Amino acid sequence: MKTLQDLIIAAKCRKGAAAGTTKKGAYWLACEPIKIRCFGGDGIGQSSPDLTNSLKLRHFRDGDVQTTVEFSSWHQNYGGRSASYVGVPEIAVCETIEEVIVALKSCGTEVSAYSDKMEDNLIEKLTALGLPASAPAPDEEIN
């Protein structure tokens, strides 16, 4: 089975203008950022900020692949959007979406990175890249 990293490389996404630049260099995204959790308020007036977590699959100019979670916050009173990033390298070696979900749930961050409510979205985006939902069940007979 191929890892997510293998599928990102096979997608040949490094075309056109780079999606962004970090201190490591320019990168392209294998797909649009995948929303993995939305919570908080609406970010207007006295409500709490609108919080969104996204999985970003980055392929750098030098060939490196990084899987990161972006923690994004928006509130009109604070003048816009702010974001922080946490690398989750174990996602790159996952061979199924089930393994990606386990890695996201195990992500050692203060705030939970993933919500099961976003599972359909995650499955749709990662299946489009070619990652299978899960391995065969342990008690299935394979002919």
C-alpha cells in the first residue's frame, strides 16, 4: 500500500505559483486545506471567535512533504484572522484514512485538532488523492 506521502508526490502538485513560503522554502498544496474541525462562535460582537482547524498537505520545492494542522481563529474585534501551525509528521506515513484519523486524534495539542463531524469531508478529500478508507477488517476472508 502507498503512504499519503507517496500519493502527495504522485499528485505532481508543484505547478504554477507556490501556495506559500516558509523559512524552509516554497511549497505547493496537494489539495485544498481539509477542514477537520470547526467550533467556537461566529466571531462577531461579543461572541467567541470562529475557530477552524485544517489539514494541510504541503510539498516543498526540495521534495520534502509536510503534513501540518493549521489552527485558525477569526474575530472581527481582533482585526482579522490569526493562525498557528503544528506539524504532524506521522500523518505522512499513514496508508489509510483510518490511520490519519487516529494520528489526528493523538495529536499532542492543547486543543483537539479533529472532530468526527468532519469525517465525511476528510474521507472525500483523501480518497480523491487515492488513500483508501481502511485496511481489510481482521476477520474478513480475502480470496
